[in-house]
Amino acid sequence: MEKKSILDPMPFTVDSFFTTQEQRDEEKKEKVEEISIDLLDEFPNHPFKVLKNEELSKLEESIKDNGVLEPIIVRKKDDRYEIVSGHRRKLASTLVGLKSIPCIVRNMNDDEATIYMVDSNMHRETILPSEKARAYKMKLDALNHQGRTSDQVGPKLRSNEIVAKDVDESISQIKRYIRLNELIPELLDMVDNKEIAFNPAVELSYLKKKEQEVLLDTMNYCDATPSHAQAIILKKLSQNGELNDEKIVDLMEQEKPNQISKIKIREDKIQSVIPKNLRIDNYEDFVVKACEYYGRHLIKNREQER
């Protein structure tokens, strides 16, 4: 199939969700350069995960058929280039064997690049709590730095108000997401995997790192996660300097009258039967549908045996 020019009108693509119409209109006016993929580096501490899932597979197929229709945004760093927006397109292009990719090179300082990188990714359909936590903090830090070095952030609108307005969240919610950055990686992963709810996780972020590590070991031993009420108690004990290993164990071993038993399935067993390109937030639907299908299969077999 003949590949379309990158100057042709751009059809709808999965990746087009990740930029605004204003950004795409602006990019059409700029010069597009073909740059070797080997010269492209990821954005430092990029907070968004680039997963090999169904959406990436669709993007790969689109690139195979039409090439990269939407140039990625980069900035010059010495003799190389740093990706500001387009990490998925770069990975998909690499996977299909392209040697170069259309790019728009922009002159951005660190703060401008960080703000653009965050904004261009906040349109994703699914964003993990850890991704929001890191992205909100990076943008807030960049805006604060701009406010100290220029008049771009006026006194009438604080940096956290700008972040909240841009992502349609309350200022308090922005602060709560940023608190998640204080969790140890293992606990933050549990928040992403919905093993720990958001509200308890925020309270646990106030525990010292060592206390969080003890809590993690205790959770594994007790096969339980703290409720919101328990997390509040842990936070208060920690802030008062009264939290120790024994109190963490005692609290986690308490049985609550309304505690609901959870079905636990080992992650490695689930991943061995689930399609590799399935996103983690679709695992539950896949397992439920598989169980429904298998249940109908058993019923059919019983009826045939009668």
C-alpha cells in the first residue's frame, strides 16, 4: 500500500487523543523533519507508562499502513533530541522497524517542555494514580519555577490553581494525588493495581518510609490491606511518634465486622492466560467474561450428559 504524506489531512488516530486540537493546528504550521530514531531520547523521569497493549498494537498497524501521520514534538539537546510528546509513536515506529520518524523541533526550556509534556498526555482515556501523582508534581514544580523567574504565573492565579483548572480537578484533589509520591514504590504499585484504595493511600503517604516498609511486610503476612479508618489511625500514631512495629501488626490483625472477604488470584497465573496486549484495567472484565463462558460450557456439557 502506498504510504500517505505526513502533509496529507490527518485522519482520526488513537494517538490523536493525547493532544488538543489547538496543539495539532499549531503543529501543522511548523516545519517537519525526518530524524533518526536512534537520536531520540525519552523525556527525563517521564511519568506516563508506555505499555505494549491493544492501543499500541492499533497504532503499529496504522503506522504500517500509512506511516506516522502525526509528527512527534522534540527539542534539541546537544547533538541529540529529547522527546516532549510522542513516546508511544516512537515506540510503535521502532516496533514496526522504522529507522526515522517525522518530528517538529521546538525551542523549549525545561519548564516549558515539562508543562507541554504533561498537558499532551492528560487526555489519555486511562491514567494511573501514580502517573497523575508524578505528572501533577512535575507541572506544579515547573509552574512554580516559572513564577520565580518570570511573570508568567501572576499573583492572582497560583500554580496549584492552574494545574487544577487545566485537568478539571479541585486544588485539594491535586494535593492529594501529589501526596502519593511519598509512598514507597511497592505501595504505590498496589494503588495502581487497585489493591489499596485512593483515600487510605493518601493517609499512608504520611508514614515514614521505614514505617511503610513494616506495614507492607505486615500486609503480606496478614493478607489484608488497611481500611480508610485504619490508615487514619496509622497516620495519627506516626505523627505523634507513637507508631511502632507491634502497633502496626496489632492494627492490621484486627477483624472488622463489615470486612468483606476478597478472592485472591496470583498475578503470574492470571498473566499466563490473559492476552499480552490487554491493558491491566481490562483484566477484570476479561476474567469475568471468561468465567461466564466457561460456566455456560459446563452447563451445556451437563445437559448433554443427561
